Amino acid sequence: MSEAETVVNITVNGQPVEAKPGEWVIAAAERAGVYIPHFCYHPRMNSVGMCRMCIVDIDTGRGPALQPSCMVAVTEGMEVDTTSDQTRKAQDGVLEFLLLNHPLDCPVCDKGGECPLQDQTMAYGPGESRFIEEKRHFEKPIPVNDLVYLDRERCILCDRCTRFADEVAGDPLITFQDRGDQTQVNTFPDLPFSSYFSGNTVQICPVGALTAVPYRFKARPWDLTEVESTYPNPMGDRVVVQASRDQVLRYQGVDSDAVNWGWLTDKDRFSFEGMASELRLRTPLVRGTPLGQPDPRGNELVEASWHQALTLAADAIRVAIDDKGPQSVAVLGGARLTNEDQYVWARLAKGVIGTDNVDAQLDDGLPADVVLGMPRATVNQACTPGGTVILLAPDPKEEQGTLYLRLRHAVVNDGVQLIELTPRASGLSQMAAFRLHHRPGEAAAVAAALVGGDIEPGPDGDIGGVSAADVAAAAAAIANRADKPITVILGRPSLAESAGFTVDAVAELIGFANLLNAGGRPGMAFLPVLHRGNVLGALDMGLAPGLLPGRTTLAEGGPAMAESWGSVPSAPGADARGILKAAADGQIDVLILLGADPLGDFPHRELADVALNNVGTIIASDLFLNPSAALAHIVFPAAGFAERRGTHTNLEGRITAQRQIVTPPGTARADWAIATELARQLGADFGFGTPEEVWDEIARLAPSHRNLSLEAIDTSDDGVVASDSSIVFSPPDDLTPLPPVDAYSLRLVSSRRMYDRGTLVQSASSLAGLAPTAALVVNPYDFSRVGVESGADVQVVSHVGEMGLPVVADPGVPRGTAAFGYNHPDLDVRDLFDPDAVVTDLRIQTR
Amino acid sequence: MSTPAAQDLRIITSRFDVEDGHTLAGYERTGGYAGLRRAMEMAPADVHGEVRTASLLGRGGAGFPAGVKWGFCPPGVWPRYLVVNGDESEPGTYKDRLLMERDPHQLIEGCLIACYALGLSQCFLYVRGEMAHAQERLAAALNEAYEAGYVGANVLGAKDFSVDITLHWGAGAYIVGEETALIESLEGNRGMPRLKPPYFPASIGLYGKPTIVNNVETLANLPWIVSNGGAAFAAMGAESSTGTRVFAVSGHVVSPGVFEVPFGTTTFRDIIFDSRYAGGLHPGRSLKTFIPGGASAPWFFEEHLDIPLEKATVDKAGSMLGSGAIVVMDDTTDVVRACHNVVRFFARESCGKCTPCREGTSWLEMILSRILAGQGRPQDLDLLMDVCDNISPGINWPPRQTTICPLGPSAVSPIASALERFRGEFEAYLPATAVSVTTASGVAS
């Protein structure tokens, strides 16, 4: 297409404007700096033309006519007049209509001060109403769910919230009811607006009709200060953090074209409550007596000064190194920190202490080389119209809410074909082109058939539990769309099985990807979805065994790094599982936990328990005294999101800024500063005084981040994507062996739900109660086989444990499979995991 | 309502006097399904050609030529659907109801002919929810027609022509008479008009597929057109309004009813005053005003009586023939009450989608109610006109539509007509001295 064809020339109020083909007049005008008032129009949703506020004079050669600018696409030569008398009269009329039944209770309305209706009433409209009749009345705010209140008197029926629920979130649970001037937005009886994304409706409501429980009556907009930042989730959602009197009061999504399009999940949006919790750590803690006196022999955690805590920590590390060598010091966690925090901890561990027993993941993700050794996709690439997305990951709706919204939009509106290569249905199943729900542990066989061109059914006529015909059809669909990008959403679909099965599946896919990528086609790339906010940053910063900052290995990048750091570990260390095993065997003297809770998160709780109780000194740096930190000997209070500056890396490798707006509680400090201090105590002066200085060193030393200036990251709306990687994924020589399942057992799939037992959710009063109660989910077909009825309380028995819980039916779980959430607050599925087995098989017994 | 004693020419109301005309036996005895048989002897394109030749204008209100509308389906996009708009709800209009009650098979035959001409195999017959009798009659007739092999697989044994007709009852919303709102309702959604473009469901309609939406009366004409030829149909009536047309006359006339008259050559005076039709006003009364084409239409007066019932001429005179409903008001009519009655209807029936209609129509009704209650203020009359102007900028006819559908501007018509002609009657309702109006927020004067 030539340049001329991509521009549509129109005039707006006499000024020439270059519009994009197909663009709405309202959008073209706004880009040209002419604001057209509107209420219902939202650039991320379909136009509905309901409010009629954006009506302007549009002349397409047949004379000026009033038309809604949110629904008229630009055409060559179009003349738009937003100031004509006719336009003003129509807009004034609409505004008067909208205000007829509006209660004008602005003085007690949360929206007052940031209300489009209020603003436009100031700018347009007659200023005085001619309406003297009784206004419409409804019961004042009614809850539409646990987080959002609806005031129908304030509502101007713009259809934004209802459209969001239907079009964007796919949860059409709030709708218009009744008609004419009695029209109202409401939920259906006994069907609350139970959506993970309901908070977005509050943000896009153009009046104060929808208010969020955590923010109601907390502040007036003019009292808020704000900074733009990056929410610490793997998607790196862009947010505005708003605070008043040194307290964070609200997160609002920012419409970042590359990432979250302005949306946030309720979990993230309302998590600020948890950050302000009374339970936050405010001072360093050390072991002491019940009277609060520091004493290494004591069993209590007592308050201490930073100096005391740092000295004790440094001493313990020094003794461990002297006694058993640097490998007796290990670091777990760090995936929730900023890149700068991670880098300094990595340098402390690998460059000063000299241990490579470092892992940011808790055996609940994927090996670092699988993540960093793949060609990396961006979200926009994955959402390319007409492309293909292969889901080899846990349910994005539960774990990566905004990615789910982007993928959903791509599939529903842009013709992206979605192929589920998962052990059970996900939130995207309804719109998936192919649902290849395989037996747990058999993803690799399906992946091989999918891209290998060799469809050979097994003895049961299927491939890994998926019908061979479905696999063949999906394979053909992939081949048909090979001229468009293929993106694998890659994560750990189930924590009840070894990561090895996923690695095997990746090994099958990577060959195909290399083939495609070599052919000059858009090719195939991977989008890693792992748990915890900045886990991708942690891998980039070298918080994994065998890695150094900058996506390089000890072997490759070691010599260069040793020159700057002084030294690096000589051999790769152990991952989280290896570290905990070593600790259980008494080989770890000092364990440093960076916002990590192995007792709560490591898939094998018993191993974590034994390990933590066998470590001489546990040093924890955390926001909360989580169950593992409670076992620590030295606890550092860390600054969290919005309490410190830094950068964040999302699943694309996109680096964006995080900014500070409030002070940390008590004497809590940023992790980079804690690590720098600890290093100083150990005799190494990093010289870091600010996170910016840390970044400068990263940009100097980390190969993949070389020359990525902080200025570029800071000034660009969408940050900077680091794409280089020298890590090569080498497929394992042998497939992870799959034990057969006996006829009486169900094989377990376990993944996370959005609302969980996690510390942050449980510290946020609005979110804590939203975690669903635990139930075992089984295919309806298996009920008769097992001999129970849906809803029955059963006893579930594995090799190592058993528990009682209800069992419910869901056809989204394949036959022979059972699903059970990983992170329920009430029942812990890990009690059923056998640490020595690669899968978990269950039997169901009636009670 | 009386059955007309004698009429010149009746094409589609010919069975209104046949007692069992609604049954298959009665229908077949009086020549029923001959049109279908005739059509099936012709090539589908030729059937379409006859309809084009007939210049059959849509009888639903907009008056768009049916043969042309049929040609709007984008080529190569299948399946396509036929949807019959039987949601007749315009106040004063009841011709389709009688066509469905008295001659259901004629409509079914019309549907079959349309499906044959267009190669369709699925037809949806949407009947207004309140029309219980019509629903019963249609359901019974459809059962008979299925039984007799006229509808269903292999119509009349044809190898390659099968049609299913699905009945659907509305849930009681005037706006569903608008074809895109009807499609929404048929799909199970709220009956709200769709955004235009696309202007015609023929390109994107039911379930996103090309859809022909025709009015009951339009389709009821097809059996006669196919049997007698499009040219014979075109020979009747005026040059630009061919055939016959069914009008429903109500109000202050001696014999209100449904009358089929030659389209375009009969005048309003004929149909209101002729003894073959409505039979004039009651003795001693004089004509005050009449609505020429359903409640949406601007009102006509004495001087418009000699205008022929012809689309173009009525349009030119500033109103519309619309749905074929003529409502006559004589000199005993309280114009303000009449006006309030019509406006109240539109306020209740506004779907609530776009602001001017949702808020404006109910405001108009509130003001009129207040005036009727003796609480009017002198400025209220100008306020009424200005609110009308904000709903329908310029208060022109046809309206310069700035709302999604024409419902909002429809509510403007009676007020604009009545206030212009009978302002004195409105003023008479205003109290002699200024009143204080008690409102929720205090007192306004």
C-alpha cells in the first residue's frame, strides 16, 4: 500500500487533518487536538452511539448534517464542524436531557472533580435546567458484586459497563433492564456481577454510578497525587498510582497500546489495600527473648536496629562460607522485586558470597533456559489479526488477567485462532478453535503430532487423550496460517506434575519454530507466562542457577562478569528443589528468602518444612511475616510497590518504570539498598546510592540490556523491549517417563486460581473473602465410574496423603482427570503430592 | 368494526367474508396455493421478475419496493433468511392483524413464494405478542400447511425446494416493529434497533446473514401477483403506487374498519367519507384533524382531504402514508388530550437506547400531563417546542434523524402539528393566573 492510500484527508473546523482509514471521526479529531464531548464512546469498545453527545456537523459532500462522530468513519474530503450553532444546540440539548434525571449529588459523589458529566456540564449545556418535574428514583447504591456498588439514579445509561462486561470481559452479567426512561442497569436476580474484571467498569463509568468498595468516600480527586507506574505482575500492566497523605488509595489502568489497554484485574486493582495492611513489616527483626531482647538463642522474633540485623546476617554468611564454603549459602525468591533489587542481590550472591545456589522460582515455573532460550514474542505479535496462538500454559484468565483480555479480544474480534494444548478447559475454551485437552503429562505427544506432521494414534485411537482427528485438524489449521505469526503461550499448566512434561512439549515445538523462523516467515515465538510479578526480570538479572545478569550463562558470560565483579561461581548451582533438598540434608547453613515463602508455595510442603528447620540461619527480606519468614532468624522489612523506584520486566522482556509515591512503612528499605548494605558488611562496596546507579551498571554489564538507557525506558510510553538472549535451550536427552495410570485412579491437574491464600490477597480486606472454596472437579462421565454424585463429600486419597472435600462435575475436565486448585486458602492440594513422583494419581472414596 | 359491504376490487382481503377462509379447506376452495403452484412452474428469477414488474411497495411503513429490496443480498453469502414482520404495533394500525387472523394461509403462501424466488429455506414469522388470536390462527394454519406438504421438506414434492417456517411471538415492544430491532429480538436480545449502517438487513441481518424482512401485507400480495402477473398488479392503482392497499380507518367515523382500496387513486376524502368505506363522520360533527399514516405521522386537516392515498404525494404534503392507519378526530376532540395520548405512547415505548428519545419523550409527556392537570405555565408551550427541536433538530418532516431510529422524532409529530394549528386550545389549559408548581426540589413558577 502506498503512503497516499493510508491517509484520509479531512478537515476539522477548517483545519486539515490526516486521518487513518476506517478511523472514527471522533478519534481523528481527538488526535488532531479537537475534543468532541462524549460519554458512551470508548476507544477500546465498539461504538454504540447511545449518548448522542458527540453529535457534530459532518459534511461528506451533501451538505452538513448532524451525525454521531463515534460512529461515522472518516472519508476523503469530509468536513467536520464541531462548533457550528447546529452542533452546539444539539449537544446542549443532549446534555440537558442527560441531566434531567441525574440527581446532581456531586457534593457527596466520589466522581465529583473527575466526572466527565460534571466537566461537560461546565463546558456545554445551558447551565440551568428547565426540568421541574420529579426525577426518576431508584434504591440508592446496590451492590452488583462484593467490590462494586451501583447507583442507578446517577447512571446516564451509556452502556460502557455493560459493554465492557459483555464485549471485553466476556461476563455479560450486568445488562439493561426495563425500557424508556425506566431503563436501568442491573444484575439478574441471584446472579451477581462475579467477574475478575469488574473494577474496570468503575474506572470507565463517566459518572459516579459505579463506585468501588475499597475507594468509596476515601478521597476527593483534587486531594490525590499520582504517578504513572508499572504494576508488578508478569504482564507489567501500566497503572496510575494515586495517593493522598502518604497512603495509596487507588490504582487506575493506563491505556498502553502494547500491554493492558487500560484494563486491570480486580485482584491487582484492589491489592493496594494489602500494601497498607497493619501486618506489614516495619522494622528489622532478629531472634530474641520473650522480653524483646535480641538474643541468638531466643525463640521469639524481636525488633532490632538495621545495624544489628545486618551485622548478624553478615556474620552468619561469613561463618557459613568459612565452615562449608559458599555453596552452603543459598538464595530463594526475588521474583517480586524490581530489576535493580534483583541485580544487586544477584551480584551479592554470585559475585560476593560466591554461591550459585540461587533460584527466583520455587519449582513452580519452568527451567530458566526454557524461558530464555526461546524466540520471544510480544503481546501485540500474539494478537496479530489472523495469527495463531497455542496455549501451553495454565488458564490465563486465572493467572494473567489482562493477557486473557488481550487474547480474548484477539480471538473474538481479530480472527486469531486459538489452539488449547492444555490438560483442561480454560477461560478461553469457549472461543478456542481447537481444544486439545490431553491427559496430564502427555502434552509432548500432542505437540509432536501437532507440528511434526506425523499423526499416529496410540492404541486407544487417540494421541495423549486427544482424538487424532482433532489433532490433525489443528495441525492443518496451523499450516494454513503459517503466513501469520504463531505464538506459544508457555507456562506450567499443572503443578501436580513434573515441569519435565512441559519441557518435553517445548522440545517438540522448538524444532518447528526454528524451521519456520529460518524461512523468512513471521514465524513462531513464545510468550512465557510464569508466576510472580517480576519473575522474568529475575531470570534476566541472573536469579537462577547457572545464569548471570543479561541472559547469559556462567560458562559464557562468566569470565567477562568476573572482571567487573571480581569473581563468579565456578560451577552451576542447584535450583529451588535442589536447594531445599540440600538444606534438608543439612548442607545449607544460610538460606536467604527474598519475598519467598517455600512453606506456602513450594509444591512439596513437607520437604520445605524439613529444609527450613534444618537451616542454621534463615534471612528473610519481605513485606510480610509469611509462614516461612516467621521461621527466619533475621528479617529485613522491605519496601514494596509504590514505595520505591525501579524498573520492571514483563513477559515480553519489556522494561518499564516503577515509581515511588509513598514512603515505606517504618524503616523498611528497598531491596537493592538492603543487599548493598549487606555486601558492605561483607567487605564489598558496590557504590550504589540510588536505583538509577544500579541500572547504569546493569546497562553496562548485562549483555542483553547493554545500552538500554534509563532515559529511554522512562520517557517511552511503552517502555523498551530487551530481546537479545544468548541462552540456548537444549532439549533433554530423555523424555520424562510417564507412569501408567491404573483404571481406578484419576490423574490430578492443579493450577492457581486468581484469588488465593497468598499473603497480599489475604491482607486486602476486600479481596480476602473472594477465594473460592476448594472442590475436586471431575468430568461428569467419571461420576458413575467412581460411584459418587456431584456435590458429594468424598475422601480423596493419593500415595502420600488424603483429604475430605466435595467433588463437583465439570465437562471442561477431561475423563480420567481430576482438577483441584493449587492455592485454596482452606485445603492444601500439596498434601496429595508425592515429592518423588512425576505425576499425582488420586482415588476417590465415598465417606 | 364493520366489514365493508361492497368494495371495488379486493386482492388480499377477498377471504375476509369467507367464514372458513382461515382454514386450509376454505383457502384451497377459494383458489388458495394456486400462486405457489404457479410460481413453482416458473424459474425463481422469473418469479422475482414478476414482483419487480409489479412495483410492489413495502406495506410496512417505509414504502420501499420489495422487488428491489430482494436484490440487495450480497452474492454468494449463505444461508439467507426471510423474516416476516408481523409486529404491527403502530397505534391505529390493525390491517396485518386481520390479514393474519382472517387469511393466515395467504401469508404462508406468500412466504413460500418469496422463499422460492430467493432460494431460501428458512423463514421466521414474527408476530406481535399481544395478537393472541392471530397467533392461534397462524399456528393452526401452519400445522395444516405442514400436514398438507406445502411447508417443510420437499414442498409439494419438489426435489430441491424445502422451507421451514418458524413462528415467533414478540414480547410486547413497539420498537420491535423496526426491522433491525425485530432481528435483535428474534436473536434473543433486547429489542433495540441496530446501528446503521448497514442500512439494510439484506446485507447483514439475522445471525449476521443476509436477511429479507418483509411486512405481512407485502407478502400477502404475492400469491395474487404470481397468479395474475406483475403487469396486472401494476395496472391497478397509481403509476408510482401500484396495486391495492389496505388501510385501517379508526376514530370518529361511522364505520371504522379495514378497507382495501386501489393504491394511489383513492383520496382521503373517499376512504373517510365514502359509504363503501368508513362512511363519514357522525351526524352533526365536523372534521378537526386526522392522522394519515399512523401515530408517527404529522397530522392532516380539512385541506388535505383531496390528497390521494399515494406515497409521493402524501410525502410532499408534509406527512406520510406510513403503516396505513388513518385516525379521524372530529370537532369534539380535545386536542391536548389527544396529543398527550400519542406522546405517552411513544414515551412508554422508547427502548431507552439513545438519550434524546429516552429522556425527551418522557419529558414531553410530563409537561403535557402537567398542562392537563391545570399546572401549565405560559413558557411550557415554547418549552414543548424546544424539547421537540432537541429530539428532532429543525422539527422537519421527514425528520433529520439524529437518533438511532425514528421513534423519538415520531413523538414530535403530534405536538408540532397540534401546537401549530391549535395553540389556543393549549393556552386554554393554562391557568389564568400564574401557578406555583410544587416540585421535588422546591417551588417553580
